[in-house]
Amino acid sequence: MPQITVDYSEQLADAFDRKGFALALHPLLVDVAGATTDSCKTRFVRTEGSLVGDGAGRDGIVHVMIGLLPGRSPQTKARVTEGALDLVRQYVKPAEGLTLHASAEIRDLDASYRKSSDA
């Protein structure tokens, strides 16, 4: 915990500094949500064939989903998602004429959540 999944459209593959984003997001989660750096795990999923509206525009999509153990206040969750969106804007440099659609959400991990790490 936190379990972070970042979906991004293929149009942004060359414009998205994914490592830089994750390395900036992890300290945000430590400072705002009380996570530890070593517990932050981010994976990036490149999506193909995304479409916005009627498909007439040139659009890129980034969606950040952060899974946290329950107990954070709505205000804390909002601070994290707002910070994540700020970071998306910093670490995605879309091409001229491409509209960036960014979103972020936090979900509470289910009580069944378990993890394992083998060194």
C-alpha cells in the first residue's frame, strides 16, 4: 500500500515522463497520506484506442488510481488527487494540438488486501 495504477493513452507514450512522475508522486503520498516510500508501488498501463467525445479531436488521457488502506479523510484524499493531477501536468508534455484529459481517484483497499515481498 499504496497501490497505484496509471493508465495513459498511447498518444502520450513519448511525452509522459513516467519514472519522474512516480518519483514525485511517492513523496506526496508520504507527506499527505502517511504512506512510507518503500510501500509505494506504481505501475503504468499504456492503453490503445482511447476516444474522447465524438472522436473528432486529438486527445490524450491519463487516469491515476490510488488504492489506500481505509481511514483517510475526504480532505486528505482530495489533497492527494489534486497533487497527483498537478504532477500529471508537470510530467506530461503533450504535442501541439493534443488535448490532455487527466483524472485521479482514490479507492479504499478492501479488508481482504494482503501483500507479500520476497527479497
